[in-house]
Amino acid sequence: MAPASNQELIVTIIKKGYAEQVIEASRKAGAEGATIMFGRGTGIHEQKKLLGIPIEPEKEIIFTVVPAEISEKVLAAIIKAGKLERPATGIAFVLELKTVVGVAHLLREQA
């Protein structure tokens, strides 16, 4: 059984093109890395059309696992870098993680 975790997951969903600056800001705030996935948005602010054809905006989804004690600092850096204080730019939220395995720097700390 894996040990209990004091890690949190910050999930950030932003417009395509902002991921690198968000990850750079989160690293400067103490995060050690992130995972990027791509997706599409369907929010109320994204009903744009081109020649009558609906456009589904591309999104970048960033998963950042950080120690709980720096989660707020990293989230603040993500908000600033991703311009999330502006409407329709994206969303970020934090989830508590019960167990975390397979993260190299966490394995070194346990040894």
C-alpha cells in the first residue's frame, strides 16, 4: 500500500498557446513539472462561428502535482500567467490527492 500523500493536483484549463508560460510560472513558484493534454471547449463564451460553421476552441489542460504547502503559491502564479482573472480565459482548480505513486522526486524523498 502506498503512503498517504500531502500532495495536491492543480488542474488548469486554458486557451491554446498559454501552457508554456503557465508551466514556467508554476516552476518559479516551486512546482517541479506538469503534464499537458489537449482538449476542446464548449462553454457559453465559445459559440463563435466562421462562415456559419461553429468553431470549437482548442484548449490546453495542465496537470500539476505539488506539495499542499505550496499549492496556493503555485495557483497564484498560474492565475497570473494564464490571465485567469479575465473572463473566458480559462479555469483552474485544486484537488487533494489521497495517494501519489511513481513521481521520481517523491520516491527519492521516501528512500
